[in-house]
Amino acid sequence: MLPTSRGPQVGLLGPVQVVRGDGVVPVPAPKHRVVLAILAINSGRPVSADRIIEELWQGSEPKFARKTLQGYIWRLRRVLGEDLLTRGGGYELRGTPQGTDAARFERLLAEGQRALRTRAPSLARERLDAALALWRGPALADVPAGPMIRAHADRLEEARLLAVEAMLEADVELGRQAATIPVLRELTAAHPLRESLHALLMLALYRSGRQVEALSVYAGLRATLISEQGLEPGRAVRELHRRILAADPALDCAL
């Protein structure tokens, strides 16, 4: 659930919802959820009526599309109140720092990634755990997907995977590599071309005393990349492979 603050909060990390001080307000109509999602994605920026209509009906709008949209806005305004503004030929959801769970998630993700870069894995894990706890299911799960919705949902899901990967990296740096290995096995199977996940699995295996398995992960990745893309692994993974082959003592250094 989103933190309490002035005005309603919009949840995008799962089924779309509006959270007010007294609880969750349902938005049962699919078209209303589309309009709400568009405005929340563009929080703090006006969206033209034409753009909303295109997303709603994708070139098959009804004869009285603008009037229908005005009816949707009227109903949403009963939930969002003064935070739903009319701007010229369009509408705007008033932007606030915590106006959507997605905005809060992205802030926490950035803080976690920054903590990893500055060698503070405990802080990174705290921020990333908080970020991932905001998710209630697939992004925009119950919103009929037009181009804008689909692109934003895909972007959020990619950010979610980045957060999971960063949290696993923090765990490896904290010496918890044994617990990460089963999760990384699943993720590399689901994302066979994602080199960063394979590199993390290689490091976790190596730090668990499983050098041969770590080298096998590299061999599998290399074979897949050559078969699927005609490419060798990138420089970072090749360098990690070289250091594992050499049993570089520096690889054992977890914080």
C-alpha cells in the first residue's frame, strides 16, 4: 500500500487502484482504468483529449468520443477530486512526489543502485527490499493495453527485474551467495541472454566453492549467445570467466 499523504495516491504496480486516507477506492470500469493509468503515467503533465481517445479506442473511437471521455473524467473526479485538472484541450493529474507507487519504486531503486555503487550493500538491500515490496502483481495488470500502457508496463517490469538483480547482487556482496543461487538459476533460465544475471550466478557459485559449475554457466551462456545472436559474451563476463579460471583471490572478497 502507498504511504499516506495529501490527496489520493495511484497504484500502478499491480491492478490499478486509488488509495485515499480511508482505504482503497475501486475503479471498476476498464475504460476508466485506462484514463486513470494514462493520467498517472503522465502525472504532473497535461495529456490531450485526442491522445487519451487514441489510447482508449485505438482508431475505432465512437461518434461521441469526446463526450464519452468527459463522462469518464467526471466519474474519476469523484475519486481524485481537485487533483484531476482540466488543462486546455486535455487533462492532468496533479503531480506529487509520492503520487504513484511507481514513482516511489523508481526512487528507491535508484537509491539502492547508488548504494551498491558506493559499496554499501546493506543499505542497498534495505532500499531494494522496500522497492520490491510495493509490487502487488504485474504492472498495470487490469488495464486494457494500448501502445502507451503497454510500453509503460514493459518499462516498469524491466525496472522490477533490475531491482531483483540488484538485490541479489547485494546479497552476494554480503556473503549470502548460497541463498541466491536457486533464484539466479531460475532467472537465468527465464532470461537466457541476460549476461549480467549469468555473471552474478557465476560469482555466487565461485564464492560457494563451486568453480566448475561457475565455468559451466559461462559455457552455457556463450553457446546460447553464439547460437541466438552470433555474438561472444561481453567484455565484463569474459573478464569474470578469466578470473574464475585463474582462481583470482580478489573474487573471494565480499563485504
